[in-house]
Amino acid sequence: MATTTLSSREFQQNANLAQRAAHTGPVIITNRGRPSHVLLTYDEYERLAGGKRSLVEALSMPGLADLEVEFPHLRDLARPADF
């Protein structure tokens, strides 16, 4: 994966170049020599963000078996209605 670095001026002048470069890896856009933004393809963004998952996929993620979650009992939540 190749990383491309463009100044904000270069990016503004040639956005097509940045889009093509994003297909081979992230494009770092700098402002006054410091990284300020990263351009990715949408597929790469979805991969990094986890994409869309079903509830079954989310609950079957590795490491979830080690979590301890306590759910309150319904009797602890219920109370008489105030009228």
C-alpha cells in the first residue's frame, strides 16, 4: 500500500490525481507542512469503519465472550404508576 502526500494547494489544483492515488493507498493532505486530512476510497473507509454488520455478526465478534454484562431484572425496574 503506497501512501501519497499532497499539500492542500496541490490537492485543490488536481483533485483527480488525489482520487487516482487513493486507489493505491491513503492520500495524506497537508496544511502548512502538517498532515490535516486523509483521503481514502469508500471501500477502504468501509473496511476500516467496520462496514454494516448484522446483529448476529456484531454479537459473534471475537473477544465478546470475555465481557461481563449485567442486565437488571425486570422486577428491579418495575414500579407502580403515579397518577
